[in-house]
Amino acid sequence: MYRFLLTPRWWGINVFVLLAIPFCVFMGSWQLSRFEGRVQDHRAATEQAASDRHETARPLESMLPVDKATSGRRVTASGHYGKQLLVPGRQLDGKNGFYVLTLLRTGSGKALPVVRGWLPGKADPAKAPAPPSGEVTVTGALQASETPGDNGVGAQGGLPAGQTAAISSASLVNLVPDRLYDAWVTLDRADSGMRGVPATAPGGTGLDLKAFQNLGYTGEWFVFAGFVVFMWFRLLRREAEAVRDAALGLVPEEAPEPVSSS
């Protein structure tokens, strides 16, 4: 009954199935490994953030450039505060507010963006406390430059003077005359009655939309593999039934052609 499996048509179907199923399983497993990798990175980043709060702060220069290993680590830098900017549209504990960002001009000739704290409400320069004068030493968590549009970072333009949507050297270079580090620091303890801004995990390590996209793709590839198997069995069953019906003489008769009247 199943001799039809040796026909060229079914050889092609079988080869396709034998190639498609392992491919779908491989792609599903790969997407699952990507998701598991992000989960592991998220756990590692969370554990590192907890331990970083208690580690000894290291000099800023020794922790650059910022990567997954150095993001969130405690650093220290000295200099004089310069230009101050506000970063609107930032939430803390579910409340809207803004960051107070001040540039620390260091002895290296570069300025380090320092988030001195968070204040609730609409960004208003009158609310932002003036930075300390004279030479200061800051200690806080090292952070990578933000990318507008990612992780809640604003991408809007046309902000009032003295405001920036993202904390990044690419955004700040047009607002300040200083040479900038491609990094920023959020203080361990906020200044002058402001609330401290917690460090964030490095990009690509959180359980964000991309992580759950990997999980969704995992399910899709395994569904594709199941669909291929289902369609193969369905075709096999229909072909076997057709062969059986033909052997029993149950092949439906062809309808006679209509006779045209002339």
C-alpha cells in the first residue's frame, strides 16, 4: 500500500520533511538559547549591581570604556562642576520627574556627566539645586551613554535650552563646549535634597522586548516543526486512502462531459 512512498514525488516530499524538521528544531533551540542567555545576563547584572554597591570605588579612567563588565561599577573622579542641564521625562518609583545633570570638569581635560539626583514634576531650572563650588570628588555607578528611544530614554527634539533627552556624548556635544567622556555617573548619594538615581543594567542584559521576542520566535519555530510533521502525516493518509480505494474499485467515476447542442 505504501509503495507510493518510493515515487519521485514522495521522495521530494520526504527529503523536504527530513531537512525542514531539524532546521526548525535548530532555529528554535538557538532562539531559546538567546533568551536563556539574556536571562542569565540579567541575573548576573542584578547580582553585580548588588555587590557593586559595597565594593571600593575605582578611578574612573581604569574602568573605561564602559562595557557589560564595568557598567554599574563604582567609580570616583575629581574636578570642578561646570554647566548644568536637566533631563526631563524620567520616572522614579512610578512618578514623573527629571534628572539634574551636571558636568564635572576633570584634570584630564574632559568633562564627565554626573547625575546628581532626581526631582519630581516638570523640569524647571529654578527647582534644581546649584552644584557645589570648588574642587569636588564624586563617587557613583558608571553608566554607558544612552541611546535615544531605548529603555524609556526620550528621543524628542526641540527641548528648551538647558535640557537634553538622552545622557550621551553624542547628544551633549552640541550643547556644551567641553570634551566629554563617553560615559556618565549617577551618584551614590544625591545632592541637596534630591533623590538618588539607581544604576541600570547594561544594554542587552535585561528582560526587555528583545528577550521576549526571542522566546516568541522559539515557540514559532517549534510550531513550524510540528506543522511540517502534521502535514506529512495528512498527505500520507490521503495518499494511502486513495491507493486503498483504487484497490477496492472505489475510485469515483469521472463526470461525463456535457454534450453541446448544435
